[in-house]
Amino acid sequence: MENKPLSPHIQIYKWHISSLVSISHRITGIINILAITLMCIWFALILLGESNYEIIKIFLQTFVGKFILIGITWSFSFQMLSEIRHLIMDFGYGFDLKITKITGLLVIFGSLILTILIYLIGRGLN
Amino acid sequence: MVQISLPKNSEVKKGKYFKDKTGSKNLRKVNIYRWDPSTGDNPRIDTYEVDMDNCPSKVLDILNKIKNEIDSTLAYRRSCAHGVCGSCAMNMGGKNGLACTTPHAEIDGDIDIYPLPHLKVKRDLIGDLDGLYKQYQSIEPWLKNNSTKQTTEIYQSKEDRAKLDGAYECIMCACCSTSCPSYWWNGDKYLGPAVLLQAYRWIIDSRDEERKARLKKVADEFKLYRCHTILNCTNACPKGLNPAKAIAEIKKMLATANV
């Protein structure tokens, strides 16, 4: 019988903090690559002319523009904190189930707090 | 390859409904994955109403009750019923574990029971673990000592023996490996947490003389480094072991030792 079915996997498996942080780490990683590419294009456009700068500025002040900026800020914050968590794990620490939960929560809430902080600092500088 | 959806022949359909016949007021619905190899049908979910007033505390007790009293066609593996043999590993309430040590009181709502994830199903709750056993064989899980003259025991200090704690207790139930998304997507090449924990167990054994060769053998982009510390394995282990930490230790040894 070679028609054996494959048992359900991701459809049924329960999520927990570590797996959520892990998948988010990957997703934010992809977002960051796109974000860096986007930023490079912005900078290149600025080099090409002053009027481009104005257009980008107007775009970034729209709702969508702000959403993208804040989204990127969160994505970078998350990636950074999660990477620190992985770095600590690479040293062989923090594998206790309770600790993985705590560090996972720290990454999630820390990234939100960091986003707000960066936003406020940015506004202060403006 | 990452394939999120199930192949066509594996899509789960709605199955039969077994209404309670005992007249009990304390009922729970139990949804069980069923697949009969003798028909060409897709797998289905059968629902059983189980009288919880006359059912002991573990999920395996529910399965036994269903098999004995409601539907004798249900197939599942079990043997010791004490969390020692590892036969009754399955997915209950979305988490892998041993049916004989998982209390059904810990599962909220209806009790969903599936075979271990991402395996070829042989029948109902029985998954095909041949691939995992082959991988286990590939790490050569036995003591390797090259001296032919030694006729006495090989001594081991208490400290060296203590290093094996947390690794030798593994019962190879496959709860961890089949909980691991990396193992789902790359199970043909990635060794998976269960086998890597055993690889670690032999690497750190002070009596073993093939430490370097063993390390070299697992130092592979796919065999070892598909572990991305998702930690589903440690969360799933019914014996409270920590395969993720063992894998991290192997990676650390490879990063620091001159292999």
C-alpha cells in the first residue's frame, strides 16, 4: 500500500511562545530584507534629485507611510531582541522551559516597548 | 520542501458520530483520526461520546474504553501504560505526548486525538516510524572502543556518568522529532531531536573512543543545523528531557573543538 496518507502537522499542532517567537523571527527577517532594499532605493532616489526627497517625505507622512515606518521599526526591534535570545541559546543557556517562556515574552513585549521608545525619541529629535 | 497543506489523499473528512448509549450525564466528546488502509477513502475524524464517570484519568484510558465498549475497530499502539515503553505516543489536544501519562483533565473542550504529526499513517493512530529508526541506526548508538586487549569493565567516574543524565532516559517515543517543524519539512535529511539527543549521549560518553568521528559525522548542514531552536521538542518530551539543549551542546562542541 503506497497510498498512505500523511498525518496532519502544522494544521493541528498547538502554538506556544517559543514557536511563535521562532516563526516571527523568520517573518521579521524577510520583512527586514525588504525594508533594507526599500531604504536603499529611497537613498538612491535622494541622490538623484531634490524633488525626489520631497515626494518621499510626503509619502512617509501619509497614514500608509507612517504605518510602514512603524512596522519596520517593530520588525527591526523584534529581530534584534530575538537574535540576542538566540545568541544566548547558542552559548547553551536559557533552555529551561520556564526560562524560554520568560525570554520569549521579553522579546515580544520588549519589541513593542522598543518600537514606542524609538518612535518617541524620533519625535523628540524632529 | 515546506508544504503547508496536506496532500489530496490526506485531507481529513468528517466521519461517523457515536452517540452515548450509557445515559451518563458526564459526557465528553472525543474526536479521533481514523484511516482504514483496506478502503481507498481519505482519513476521517470519528466522534465518540464517552461516559467520563466510568473512565480513569489518562487519555489512554479513554482509548481503551472506546475500543472495549464502543468501537473495536480503533487501532493504536500501546504496551506498558506507565510511560516507559513509548508505544502510545500521539498528538492529543494539539500536543505530542504519551497517551498513558497525559491526563485528559488537562485538555480543554473536546479531546482531539491524532497520530504523531507528519508521518505516513499505517492505520488510525499508528504512524510509520521506519525513517526515524533508520536515522537512529545511522548514528551507531553503541559503545565504540578500539582496544581489543581490555577484558575488564571500562571504569567511569561519577562526574562522567552524571553527564549522561538527561540523555540516557530517552525512550525513543518520537514525540519530540514529530513535533519539530524542521523535521516535518526536512525529515529525510535532518536527523531530528530524538536522534540528535542520542548522538549527543554517545558523543559525551567518556568510555567511547570515537568522539571525534561521531562529531564529524553529525556536523552537516542538514543533519544537525536544521535545528532553529523552535523548542517544540523540549515542550513535547513526556520524560522531561531537553533535546534542544543537547543539540545546542553539539553545536557548541563543533564550534569550539578542533574537529
